[in-house]
Amino acid sequence: MNKKTGLVFLTLIFVLLISGCESQETTTSDAFIGGTEGLKAAFLEGAPPPVVYDNGNMPFAVNVMVENLGEHDLTANQARVTIVGVDPSDFNNANNVLTISDSIDGMSFGPEHNVVPGNVSGDVNYPFRAEICYQYGTKAQGFLCVKDDLTDSDSTNGDSVCLANEAKMIENSGAPVHVLNLAESAAGSDTISFTFDISHRGSGLVSKMGSWCDDSIGNKSIVNIIVNTGISEQLDCTQLTGTSNGYASGSVQLFSGKRTIRCTQSLGLITSDYEKILNVDLSYDYKKHTSTDVTVRHSG
């Protein structure tokens, strides 16, 4: 059958927002639930059906289920589902793009630190592919050591509050892009330096926030970054704009899914040894897809 000889009527895309990770009721002592997923899209069974008839004899719907498996909350109009792989003119010029007008909350901790899921919101073979593009974010948290003697790296030398020259633990919220490999070292008598990696851990595509997942060279693999040490002195980071209050921001492009950021933080007058929370926030557009096949059968 020639693709242009018959029409199959495809109704508007219907997107069902459901809870993410319904079975996850565990408790944890970490700052974040964690994970490498954001939104997940899947076709509902039978929508579209595996076989339809042409000549308008069998109108059908395409229903896409969307789950928020991460910890970033999306507000209205921050996600868009597009059906690709087919020519809308073969299906009575059906609408194949829908912007989700509902908010989609991510997972969160309950009052007893339990995990609370996110909230709802001849035959011719046509490959149906649902692409979901959405704006997402990652929160990462670690600790930096601030002390009078920044060269003291021997953990056995006295009862040290913290060490300034070592790899540090860093936690990430559930999201497809993570902050990894945090390490701190002394950079002077009153200055520390620290490095960390921005790493793509998911299976989708990263692009600049607000570009609607445009993959042109100016938007592809772009991640917005905010670094906040909470130290009221000059902070400078590669590729970012530094300030005098421990805050730096900007955007970087990932290469092979990774980018290393190097920062130096002035400490000023140090009167005691302590650990300071380091916060790193990331924002970006993210695109994933799911696929199914529909066979269009000649009805005449």
C-alpha cells in the first residue's frame, strides 16, 4: 500500500502524569534520594494500538505516560512531548506536539525521611516515537575544610576537625546530570582550591536551559552552574563569573559528557577550624524518547 492512499485519524496526544517510583518507600539518612533519572516517558498499552485500518475506519489515540523519577520539580509548560517517526499528513494532519500544562513534582522526603513519590500529573509499519523535552535541575552538596593550618593533611596529627587536602564526599539529587569527584587542596596560607566534575549520567541528550532541547552547536551539552560556598570572600571558578561573597555562576559545555570545574576561594581571617557546606546547582534542558510500532492495514 502506498502511504498516501489512505488516512488514519490520529487524535490529539494525551499525556498522563503519574507518580514516580510508587514502590519506593525506603528511608535514608542522605541529603538527597539520588539516582540518575529525570522524566520518563512511555506509551500506554494499546494507545496507539499495534494494528489500525486506513481510510479513516479506525480513529485512535496516542497516550503517553510521564513519570518524574528525579527530585527536581517542574512547573507548568516546562515539558513538551513530540511524536516523531511519522508524517502527520499521513494521519489526517494530527497534532503531534503537546506542551504539558501541569506541574510535575519530583520525589521528596517525608516527615520521617521516607521517600515520597512525585505527584501526578499491503500493510505499512509506522514507527511511533515519543520524544519528551523538559527543563530540569540538579542540586549537589558537599563540605569544604576551613582551618588555620591548611598544610596539615595528616589525619593522625592531633584531633583535627577536618582535612584541607583530600577528596571529599558530595551528594546529588536524583537527576541525569551529576556533580562528582570533589577534591580540596591548599592554595596558599589563606586560600583553598577545589575541583569537581560535571558528569552526564543519564541516557538522554543535554542542551541549554530554555532552548527546547535544540542540539545546535551553541546549545548542545550546555549546563548552567551556580556555585555557593557561603564564605564571604572572593570566589573564582573557571568558565564562571566569580564574586566576593562565595558565589559564582555561568554556563559550560560538556565534552564527552563531562567537564571539570576548578575554583579558588579566599578565606580571609580564620579564627577557628570548621567545615563549610558547598552547594552546586545545575540547570539544563533534557530530552529522552520511547518507541513503538503501528501497522496500518488496508481496509478495502
